[in-house]
Amino acid sequence: MEAVATIPPFESFYTEHRDAVFGFLARRLGRTAAEDAFQETFLRALRAYDRLEHGRYLRAWVFTIAARVAIDVHRTQPSDKVSLGPEPVSEDAQPAYLELEHLAEQLPPTERAAVVLRYGYDLPYAEIGAALGSSADAARQAASSGIRRLRGKEGIA
Amino acid sequence: MKVSLELDNRFRDTAAAAGLLDVAYDVVDTPIGKLFVATTERGLCRISYDPDSERVVENLARTRGTRVLRAPRPIDDVRRQLDEYFDQRRQEFELNVDLQLAAEFSRRVLQELARVPYGEVTTYGELARRSERPRAARAVGTVMNRNPIPIVLPCHRVVGSTGSLTGYGGGLERKEALLKLEGAIL
């Protein structure tokens, strides 16, 4: 095995994750809105793909992009079909997910994805588990150990 | 939830049209088998007889950049010209080729190779002479063997000094089929 996971050709990355990403977006946005969001998600991934430094955690990575696209869609086209609940906005009006992504930057990737998806995008653990290719329980554990680590770092009791 | 074929194609077309790909490729059906055909923004960069596309894709990702995607649209022009060639309605390809990764000697030989006309054959030694390296017949053979764009760069038109077909990256039976198609042999 190689020490650093090599980045697969975009074709393999895309075909491996496209169905799961589409399913996730369809649950969040409904099938019709999910089609545009799907395209946007993989275009964003493609734009950033040549800047990736390794090929680990690509599933978590693409789901973070998809979650952000879902929020952007919700913002620009509020419709009856979209059921994201209240928009996650913190008190100083910076969206919670932006703040969290910044805070969580130092976490190991799985914990980072779990924390951001749970507390930034308000996703249920079952969906986070699906996004990370594990279970709801594993997602809950990753999120809570990520939060513990953040609290330790920030010196919050 | 499965992505529909339509949505899948829409993404592939958009990605290519947005100029976000290092390499676009598709598989083209021909009378001598399936061909793997790949293009960059500069032009056609690879035709392969290898039935294992995954291996060719990985190789392209290593040498050209990781943004390699199957996208039929950018291949349409090559596909059409190949169809016409195999239908005997076309004798010359009008395509840009991307030989950026070829070493200087290889590029010169491949450029000379591109001038060998339809329906004719030449020899390794003659091609070496035209490339201004008259004693490099063997090296020319190696360049032919590694030709990144067979058919369009017609290495099938290069034979041994005795007229024997010698070798071909896609197998001798394909070389023979191409020369028969062109009427170079009976």
C-alpha cells in the first residue's frame, strides 16, 4: 500500500459517488431541484479537484460540497418542496456552516465532516453516516469526539 | 438513488463545455473493435486498442492531470471521421493532435509518419531517413510501437524492408485489416 492515497481519475471518483450524492440531494431538495444541485455539486468538485493533495476522505469531501449546494439552492429558490427547516444562521448573521468549517479545519477529516454536517448543515446522523460510508452510530461518535476536541482547543469548559 | 442517464450525460457535457477537463474520452465502435479515444483542449491525444479502459484512464490521469472524464461530445468529431474512414468515405483526417508529451525525436518521426499517404506503405528505414536520422530505423520502430494515436497517425503503413508486416501495437490482424481497407494489400 502507498503511504499517501493517490487521487483517482475524476471519472472513478464521479462514478463511485454520483448515486449516493444524488440520493442525498433528492432527500433534501426533492427530485427536480436535486438535478441542478447534482450538476452544481460535481462541477464544484471538478473545479477544486486538481488542488486536492491526497485521495483520502473523498466521500466526506463531496458530501460537504453537496450539503453546501443544498443550502445555496434553498437560499436562492425558497420553494414549498424544499424542507430544510429554518436556515442555520448564527447571531452575527454569518451562516453557521461557514463559521464551523473554519473552526473545524484542524480536526481529522472524518470528525470534521461529521461536525460540519451535523452542526453546520443540521443533517440527521443517519444521513451523515450514509455520507461518510459508515453508520448513524459511527457518525454520532465522530461528531461528538470532534466537538470534544474543539472544546479542548478553544478552552471552552 | 440512481442518477438517470440523461442527468449523467448532462453533467458530462457541461463539464466538458466549461473547459474543466484535462482529458475527455469515449469508446468508439469500429469494424476492427472498440477504440478508446481521448482528447485534450489541444487536440486528439490518445487512441488505444486496450480493452481495459480503466488502465488507459489511470495512465492519462498520471500524465495529463486527474480531471479525466468520459464525455462523448468532445469526441464527436473524431468519431465521425473514424466512421467515414472505415466506410471508405475519408482518406485523410482533419484533426488537431496533441503530441505535447512526446519527446522531440518521437514528435518529428510522428509528424513524418502523418505524411505517409492513404493506401501506401513505407519502411522503418525510409521513415528514419525522412526524419533526418537515416540510421535510426530501429528507434523508429520503437516510436511506431508506442504511437499514442494509431490509425490517425498511420503506423500501420510502415512495414519491414522485405515488405513483411512485422508488428503492430493493436495486433497484426488489425494492421492487415487496415491495409486491406486502404487497398494497400490484397
